[in-house]
Amino acid sequence: MEYFFRFAHPWVAVANIIIVVLIAFIRHKFYKPVLYRYSLTSELKRTNYTISHIQHYMPFVLRLFALLTLGLLVARPQLVNVHSKVHIEGHDIMLVLDASGSMQCFDDIRDQRPRFEVAKQEAIRFIEKREHDQIGLVLFGRDAISRCPLTLDKNILKSIIKDLKLGDINPDGTVLSIAISMAANRLKKSKAKTKLIILLTDGEPTPGIDIEPSIPVELARKLGIKIYTIGVGGEHGGLWHDPLFGIRSMGFKMNKQLLQAIAQQTGGQFFAAQNPDDIARIYDTIDTLEKTEIETDVFSNYYELVFPFIIAILIFLLSELLLTTFVWFRL
């Protein structure tokens, strides 16, 4: 691993060096020390009981070095990893996850996990398999939020998804088209040749609060983004636990025709998931997508060198104190 030294604020370092040089010049040219006359001066010279020219200036030089080091410390000295770039196989993916109220339903009487929990679990499993892909997350219900930008840090992304809960955003609605537009905007500056949006939803856009689906579709086409849509739910809607009447059916259904059209018009595919096993199978299918080569930053670690510079300052000051007090105390 290679490192290099730098200042976070190089112009501050340059300015401080200039100031210290000016101080040294002014001190040398214009400063006149107090002159004391002693009756025994000739005797001290005869016995060589005086300090040399170098010894005379050494305390000032040490103070000057301490001041210079302090000025450089203000400029934030750092030790930095070589900012590596490598070519890897992968592509950029935005996961768009439905967090509307209907995602609390389940679709299999044998597996009564809410759709939202199944979607989270399978999304995490998918992320773990995409080692070299940059992946981000958009969450939507009545509102849409960009929960995580494109990142190679899978641990952070998985942690974010694990902590998601229904109710984190308003669940009373589905702004599907706004969420797609937000995800497309996240991919706008992507340098990857393959850009994907994977949309998972169990409903259809809520009239009056969502935009026309043609708008995000056209945006995705212009940006070269494929949209893979996953429609969750059976033909009769989802099931949910009624506190009074037990398991009941919820009549909300996904808009299969709309999801098919979005996928087809952007070069993607539509998948129907009627149970948790289907969701797992669909993510495995998407995992077989063709990879493209991209160049990406692997790491960039910065180590602040505060303590070494503070130690250097203390050494200079203590050296001056020791020399003037115990060594060069002679006239």
C-alpha cells in the first residue's frame, strides 16, 4: 500500500511559511538586543567564557522552527492512501422499493411474512451477490425519498435496508412514477455502460399525487436506463390479519399492464411474483444480467498528522529551554 504526504489547505501552509520567513528577516535586520556592559567582559573573553555566534542564534532558530511547525499544523498535514482506481466488472443499479400500506399484506398462507419484509430480505440477498456493482435505494409510498445513493459499500446499504420499516414515509399512496424519476436522476451521472432500475411494487400510481408514467419512461430512455419491474401479489390481492375476523383479503391489485409497459419501453423485463419464492427467483434471474467494465475508486483514506507535529513543536520548545537554562547560559 502506497502513501503520500499532503496538506489539506496548501495555501495556508504557503502563507504561514512566508509569514515565518518575513518574521525571521525582520528580526535579523531590525531587532537590536539589549546590550549590557560588565566590568569583567575582558576577563570573560580571555577565559573563553562566552558563547559562539551559532550558539547565540540557536534559541531563536528553535523558536522559529516551533512557529513554522505550528503554522504548518494549521494547514492540516495528512498522510493519504494512493487514490487507487481499478477496472472491475459491474453495472450501476438503483433499487426502487414500494413502502405503501398494502406492502404489509402477505400472499402465501404458509409464509405469512409481510411483502415488505420479503422484499427487504431478497434485496439484501441480491446485494450480497453483486460484489462489484454500485447499488442505491429509493423508497416510496405517498412520497419518494432517495434513501441511499449509488455506493460500493454494501455493508452500509444492507444496514439501511435492514432498518427500513413501513411507516418511515407516508404509506397512504403510491407515487410510482416519481420514484422512478428520482432513481433515474441518481443514475444520470453514472459512467457505467449498463444502468438499471429494479422496481418492486404491489400497486399502481395514486391518481392526483403521482405524475404521468410516460415522463419517467421517456427520461429513462434518454439516459439509457433499463427498468426491470417486479409486480407483487396474486390475482385476488393480498391477505392481512384482521384483529376481529382473522385473515382477510385486501382487494388492492398491482397494475400489471402498466408495469409491463414500463419495462418493455425501456428495454427491461416484467416479472410477476405471487409469493415469496417468486421474489427470490426473480432476483436470481436479474442477477444473471450482463456485466460491463467500469472504472471506480476503491479507497481514499486520510490520516491526520496532528500529534506528530505537536510533538515536534514541544521538542523544539523544550530544546530551547534546556539549552538556554543548563548549557548556553554563559555570556
